[in-house]
Amino acid sequence: MKKLLLACSLSLLSLGAHALDIGISAEETHTRVQGQEKNLLFVDVRDPVEIMFIGFTDEVHVNVPFMLVDRTQWNEKRGVFRLYQNPDFVAQIKAELEKRGLGADTEIITMCRSGSERGEPSAAFLRENGFPNARYVINGFQGAAIKEGAQAGFRLQNGWQNSGLPWSTKMNPEKVYRLDKR
């Protein structure tokens, strides 16, 4: 019986070892997308309004927001509109995978503005919901904010934009999340 329990425990540990690291650099993501890997889905998880003002990369396969902005609800404490989790996020990711003939074991790379508020949480959420190879772009699209000096608070380091990777102020209407096309 002890041998059986030990074998089962080792099997479970090895399953976890097969999952990819959750974080991936912008440069590695770009290389993977450029290689046109078949078992890969690159998803921008920002609200499309944010994309409209920050920028977009046409390297993503699709935009499926993890968090949406509710402009009817104001958060006094934070001084922002309320964000809420997209209730259809998992279903929309599944639909994008199915559209491409891909399964739950596909490597899904998510990207938000900074990597921390929606990128990593969306990848963790996907892993919790049956997608073991979900990952996120470390430092996201715009990168980390500078901590000190005259440019403190500006996102001028690392991330997709600051790594010299392709991006534009224009959005691709075929890839961006649109309510008029749902």
C-alpha cells in the first residue's frame, strides 16, 4: 500500500513538472509567435479602451479582456471606474482555441499593460480552469514604471513596447474585442 501511495504521489508531482513556467519574456513570446508555432495562442487581456490609448501589437492572435471596465460604477477610494472580471473569459478562450483546432494543453500566453494586474492573474485563472500551460508576458505590454528620478512613474523600461518589438497606436479591428461583432 505504501508503494502505491508513493507511486501516486510521484505521478502527481511529475504532472506539475510538465507545466511550463508561468512567466515568459516579451522577447521570447515574440520569437515563439514569429516561429508560427501551431500549439500557441497569444492573447491580449486588456480592455479594448485601454488598448486604444496605450497601443497594440498585431502579433497577438486575439484580444479577450480578463477584466472589463464598468463606466457606470465609480470607485471613490481608488479614483477609477470599477473593474470586474469578464464572466465569459474562459468560454471565450475555449472558443478561440476551438476556432484554431487547439486543445486545453495549448500554450496560452496572456499580456496586459504591466504583467501584474491582469497578465499573471489571467494566466493563473486559466491554469485553475483546466489550461495547464497558460503563461503571461512578464512586464506586459508597456513595462514597469521607473521608481526614481525625473521620469518616476513613467513606463519606459522593459515590456513589449520598450523592447523594440512591433507595436502601433492602431488596433486591428479583426483581433480586438468588439461588442458589435459578438
